[in-house]
Amino acid sequence: MRLACSAAGLGLVLAATGLAPGVWTLTAVMTGAGLFIAPALTTAYLLAEETADPGARTQAGAWVNTAVNAGSSSGSLVAGVLIGRVPVGVCFVPAGGVALAAGVTCLAVGGAGAGAAGGT
């Protein structure tokens, strides 16, 4: 549940970031978005360790790392393509949408993070 809520919260804040009227507001909103990142990453690694067989825990953690890196590089690609074609504020919407979709998917699949790593 914690992973789903962290991802959904990050998605909502990122999607709304484009509405920031100035640099200082943007800074504050992005700081708020950053508050969701550490709990989401920590929970993802804990879930990988918790759910993997003891002999596959390193590999499970590596898959989490691979997903984070693939998402980051894909997001950079999309942002680079969009930044010159649409208003900057609109560029935050896809990032927020992906994170929100990940959170909603976690909830739909059965509350990912319901084990020890997903407490309240």
C-alpha cells in the first residue's frame, strides 16, 4: 500500500507542477514531489527483498534498479522531445501520469506493499 500511495502521490504532485506560476512556487512544489521519491524507492527495494527467494534477493534488487534507471532514461527522452514542442508546464503531465498510473496499478493488482514493507 505504501508503494502505491507514494507513486500516486508523486504522480499527482508532478502533474500539478506545471501549474506553478513562478520559479519559487515551482521550487516548493518540486520539493514536495521529492518527499515521495525516497519512500517509493525504499519500499520497492524492501518489497523485492521480502518477496524474492533468499538466493534471488540480489537479482530482485537489481531488477528494481534496472526499472528505476530505465524509467529515468525514458523520462529524459520524452522530456527532451516534448520540451521544444509544447509549453514547459505541459511537460510535467506525462511524468506525473506515469507515476500515477504505477500507483493505481499497484492498488489494482492487490495493494502492492501489503507485507512488512508496506505498513501504514
